[in-house]
Amino acid sequence: MVFNILQQDEVTLEDKIIVENGMSIWVGISLYEPQLFKEFTQIKHGESTAEDFILSGLIFCKENKIRQDICQGLLALSKSIG
């Protein structure tokens, strides 16, 4: 669902909340079970990969709030898992 939101031209307030909560849950689970992050890096959504998801969220998403949420989530993971 988050990946689909990142590909939209216009994002609603509800979409932003979904992304924020989804990232919080994903980070929390990944911090609790670091193996899940490794599995995340190997997923495919159609022809899209985890790298596509990260780039979509950090660079290509037009919504600043979503870019910040994804950046903060990835930063927390990199500090803890890295």
C-alpha cells in the first residue's frame, strides 16, 4: 500500500498518515527482528524492488512529509542494524 501511495501524483492527508504509521510499524518490527530488514531488501513488487521503494520515498515523492518519514525510518534502522 505504501509503495502505491509513493507513486501517486497527489497524496491525501489519510495517505500521509498511512505512510507515517506504516514506516513506524516497519521500523519497530525491523528493530525487534533485524532479519526482517534483510528479507525486505530482497522483495519484489511486480518489477519494483526494495531499492525502488527507498528511492521513490526519498527522492521522487513530491510530498515533503512522506520523504521525511521515510528518511527518519531508514536513519533509525541504519543506526540500529548497521
